[in-house]
Amino acid sequence: MKNASTVRNITDEEFEQVTGAGLSLVDFWAPWCYPCRLQGPILEKVAGKVGEKAGIFKLNVDDSGETAAKLGITGIPTLLLFKDGQKVKQFVGVQQEDVLVSSLESFM
């Protein structure tokens, strides 16, 4: 299910499935959020670097707010790193490519 060479948009319904096994980075964002729009191209680069080793996903909090509310996300962009369904790291605000790649690699 994980196509890690690109960033994939997911919904509340898909969230547990894509984060339940392996390594997943989920960007909680909204189209009206300028910092979120800056994060998008950075995530594409991260996805290209980590390949099939991790899934990179985006969840639009306007369309799928249930998961964000359940996880206590109050500001965007917020990126959560999951390993086998457990949150292992959280980032708030725009994150640079090297920070995200090194964090992902530390859990591989």
C-alpha cells in the first residue's frame, strides 16, 4: 500500500492502515496554510530520498479533521513519525529535508 517514492494524500479512514506497520511520516496540513504549502515540495524530496523504506503521507485537516483532533494537533503544519502504529516523533512548523531524512533514517 505504501508508495514511498511519492507523497500520498490520505483520509481519516486510511490513517490507521497506512501508519499501522512500518515507518510512516504524516504531514497534517491545509491548503490555506502558507507554511504547509512550503512543506509540500520538501516532503517530495524526502520521499525521493527514503524510497520504499518509509511512507510519506499528507492528511488535510479541513477534510479529515477527526484524526488530527484525536491526536491533539492544534497547529499546522505538524508532522508525525510513526513506527508500527506508534508515534515516535513529532515536528511542528516547516521542517527541512535533512532533518526529516535523518529522523526517518534513525528509525529504519
